[in-house]
Amino acid sequence: MKNKVLIISNFHENAIISRSNMAYKYFLDREFSTTVLYSNFSHSLKKYRYFKNEDFIPISTIEYSSSLSLKRILSYLIFSFKVFKYIRKSKFDIIYVNLPPNILAIAVLLNRRRGVKIILDILDLWPESFPLNKGFFKKVILLVFSKIFGGIRGITIRNSDYCITESKFFFKKLNLNEKKGSKTILLKKFQNVPPIINDLSDEISIVYLGNIGNIYDFDSLFKIIKGVEKIRLVHLHIIGLGPISNWFFSELETQGINYTYHGASFDENLKREILSSCWFGFNGYKDNTEVALSYKSIDYLSYGVPLINSAKEDTFNLVAEEQVGFNFSSKNIDELITKLATISFPEVINMKKKSY
């Protein structure tokens, strides 16, 4: 009899870098009977979508536009409650859960049957990862929610069988015990076509890929571009969409920054075409966010694009040790501008080769 696996992800996407999608293919390759519960509202696309796969079961939730909103929390609660009801009526040998929402793991643990293995996969330290740059009232709410949901996550980690984190930074933040058999595993090896490293224009081209949201340091991106433009030509490429898109594009127009918008897309061929031809990829986060490894940084590097990076520990150390771009913070932008304005073509080609 086949082992039955249930994969639960509020953020499931039919994309190469979707962790729940990796897990689905992993179990399917081993001929496990695998079911995926996913939210019918896409957080990244901010719209409803459905997958044509009999193994995938959509859970109806409500839509939201802001990453920090009561509607998002309500959407999480609805998803978790419906998952709770589903598990009560079903039997599985393995349950793999993406967090956040952290309350989702409670829904799983409350229905736990003897012998069922529970795997937690921590995608994000939400809401702690959200920058505290709002008004006093919102700061207080965020701190309260961080304590509540962080505590829930801690309880579920202690009561699960396995816990996966994407970075050493998360590992330390969650106080996981290295003596309990921790190890590094490879979930997916990318089989992308090697980029054409030497096919670059004379102007510095910077690409931004992903969500246009509140945790990213776009103010620094604008300052970097305007600073470098005083010495050499710069062009910005954008693939993405998000809750502050209107503000983002308005600022680009107001500041007179040269850019090309390629829409929001998961298409690997489009990404390869755009990213391979760029000098650098912007991986900048506001100083008080808890981010050490991002999906966009993996995409950038897999297409031979060095990073302009402010993510912490794991990525910061990777950039410094492997020389695959430049680290910065909002406080040392002038130093970065000087490096970008004076970098030579052979130096960029060398960085791109190392990145890939």
C-alpha cells in the first residue's frame, strides 16, 4: 500500500522555485500518493487562480492587497480552519506544511494521529520579517502579532518531527538545536540553460525581479541609479508586480529613471532572456527586515547575474566570499555608487561567471 502524503501550502505556485511544488514532485517521484491543499488566492499575483491537477485541492479564501493587513490575517485563519476540517476527515502518513501562516501548524497538530510524521518548512518569519517603519499604532500591532505568531511557531516546531529552514540565519533565529541531527539537504538542482555571459550592452543594466512590496529598499535603488547616472548610463529592467506598484512606477517617472517594464511573469524563457543580459540584480531589503535568502537572489545567480545585496548573513556572506556582487546598506550607498560607476567590463564578466 502506498504511503499517503498531504502537502499544505498557502503559497503554492506551479513554479520551479515553489517549495511546496518541489515537495510534491519529490514525493511523486517516489510513487507516494500525494495531495496538495493550496489557497485559491495567490499571494504573489494578488489574484485567484486554479491548477489543473487532480492531486491539487483549492481552499477558498478571501483576497487582500496589503501584506500587512487584517484581511491577510483573516485569509490565513479561513485557510487554516478549512484545512483543519479537511484533515479531520482524512488519513495520511506524512503531512508537510509550509509556514506561514503559523496558525496552520496548530490546525495540523490538533488533528495528529499516532504514527503520522509532520514536516514543517519555514518559508518566512512573518510577521517579524515585516519592516517596522510604520506609525506607532501599526508598530504596536506588529510587535503584538509577532509575539503571538512567533510563540505559536515555537510550539509547533517543538512538537513536529522535522523542521526545514532555508538559511542558517533562520536556523539561529528559531533557536533550533544543532545536536538534534541537523543537516543541509538539496531540495532541487536547477537544470537551466547556461546564460550567455558576454552578451552585454555598454550601459549598466540592473534588473529587479519579484514582488514590488513594502519590505524592499527601493529608495536606495533609486539613489544608487541616480548616483551612477552622473558618471555612466544606467537602465533598469523590471519583472514583477505588487501592492506599491503605483508608487514605484510613479517614482521612476518623477525621478527620470530609464526603465523597461516586462510585466509579472514566472516564464523561465522570459526570465532567462532578460536576466542573462543584465549586469546586476537588485536584492535590496530595508535595514530592519529579517531576510537572509530570497527566491530572487537564487534566480539572479542561476542566470549569471551578480547581486546588489543588502540581505543578511547567508547571502551577505555568499556575496563577500564568492565575489558575486556588492553588499550595501542604506547608510553606505555612496561607496556602492563609486564601485558601480568605476567597474570595468572584464570585472563584470568575471562576476557573472562566478555567479552562475
